Amino acid sequence: MGVLVRAKTPNGKVLGSDERKCVGYYDLKRRYDGDEFELSDEKHFSDTWMELVGLSDDSVPATVSARVAKQALGRAHSQTMKAVTGGD
């Protein structure tokens, strides 16, 4: 079983609002912001344009390295705190 990820717009990159732009390539396909797909190997994960999907403190898949899982949980925590405090 692979690792489920979501394509995201890289930090600082501005995409046109009138059309979807490709943010990366995986498995011989263009990947667009919001696309969810499965990696065949966790080593293929890119912090630049991918984020892990569906992680919580007690459900980190064993196949995901500690580094990748820690970064994903940190991003999820930041998003939660922004929602709670009303920050941007």
C-alpha cells in the first residue's frame, strides 16, 4: 500500500485564477492543485508540492517516515490553530 497525498500549490507561487495550472508530475501524469493520488514509495514524497492526506496523531501509517509524518502533523496543527484563533 502506498502513501496517499494531495497536490498543493508551492509556497510563494502565484497561479492564474482563470484556469488550473499543473503543480507537479507523478506517475507520468500532470498533477493539479487539490488532486489526490497514491505514491508507490514514500521516497517519492515532495514537501514542495505535496501534502499527506488524512493524518492524525494516532493514525500515522507505518510506511510513512517519521520526518514526513512530523511535517504533516505540524502543518495540520498550524491550520487548526489558525482556524481556532481566526488568524490568516
